[in-house]
Amino acid sequence: MSPLRVWIDQTPAEGLRQVTLSKEESAHLVRSLRARRGDALVLLDGHGLLAEARLLSADPAGAAVEVLRVRQVDPPVPAIAIAQGMPKGGTMDDLVRTACEAGAAEIAPLETARCEVKLDAARAAAKRARWTQQAAEACKQSGNPWQATIATPRKFDEWLATLPAAAPGELRLTGSLEYDAEPVGRVDFTGVRHVTWLIGPEGDLTADELAAARRAGFRPVVLGPTVLRAENAALACLAATHALVGRAGG
């Protein structure tokens, strides 16, 4: 049986051999996953920690865990950011979970011209907190030791205006249906350290938004012969990046 993956709130101090899980994580581990004393565990903290451990006490109020071996995993290269025009309903929740499982380093939720989702400050903060929690859950589900950063939802033009000039080794791409969009397979990922994918909501970005993105250094690329839903487009961007970076020897 594969070890159960467990979330810890902070990296164990050097030399620490025992930790106590949070009440929420303990209850989930013992009651939902039915873990028992002696079970093998993998601890993750979202900052690159992969620790082998075993359960010392199956206490749903505060399970004790013995740390056996600790390994620190380097952040993935390139770091992949998804700048996403927020789709309606619960689709953004699904998108965050899937993108984080697939290795996104950052998700920037955007309110674009065709977004049906409009968030005031309070709702934006609540959504960010929810999506951050889902990013942690995605780490546990997938075994990804690095938790994605979830940015505060922003209006598209405000977000674009605050982007710095593209740095060496940075690639900016737009999943696009524009007439001159190049196939993603032709993009050269050699030496790329950071990739930002800009993806529109239902109905895509407007012509003005696409033009503004080009001025900010985003290259329009087509992901395939068909039109993808927003959440599927994000996953396709991540998968294509991983595949093409591997092909380029990254």
C-alpha cells in the first residue's frame, strides 16, 4: 500500500524526529483515511519538503508522527504560471485543483471583459483563501511537494499594467485562436526558466485585451485543432509545457 500523504503547517526543525499534526489534519487522517499506528506516511509542507514518516498515535485531536527521513526537493524549472480569466460557476475551483495537481507554480485569477464573475474585495479575499486551501489539497492528492501561489483576483488591465518587463529566460504565451497564432509545438523552450500562460474565460479575451497582451510580450499560440473549455485549456498548457521542456532538454 502506498504511504498516506499528510500536510504539515511548517517544516520540521532540523533534527526534530517527532511532530504533532493539526487537529484538522489529524481528524482527516484518522477518521476519513482510517490510518492506524505504524502506518507509513509522507509529509508535505508545500515548500519542497518530502519526509518519510510513520504514525505513532492515531489521535484524531492531535496525531503524533515520527519523522524518519527528510528530503528537500528543488522547485520545478521552468516555473509555470497560469493567468486565468475567471470562468463562471464552480469551474474555477476545478481549474485550480487540476492545475495545481499538474504542477502550476502560480495561478493569477483575472476579471476580464467577458468574465461573468465579478468580485468585490471581501469576496475576492474569500475566494483566494478557498483556492489556497485547494492548492494544498492538490499537493496531497498528487504528491507535488511545491504548493502553487494563488494571487489575489484582479482586473485584467490592472494585472497587465503591473507586470514588469520580461526577464531573460521568461516566456509569455497566450492560448489563442487568433489568425496568426503559432502551433505550441513550434515554441522553443530551451533555457526557459519561467513561463506565464494567459488564458481567457468563456468567450475568450477581447480583441483589445489580446492586443494589450501582445504589447506586454505575450505570443499567441494555438494548443490544437479544437476549442477547449477554460479548465481544459489550462491543463493543456501545463501538459504541453512539460512535454516541450523535456524535448528541449530542460
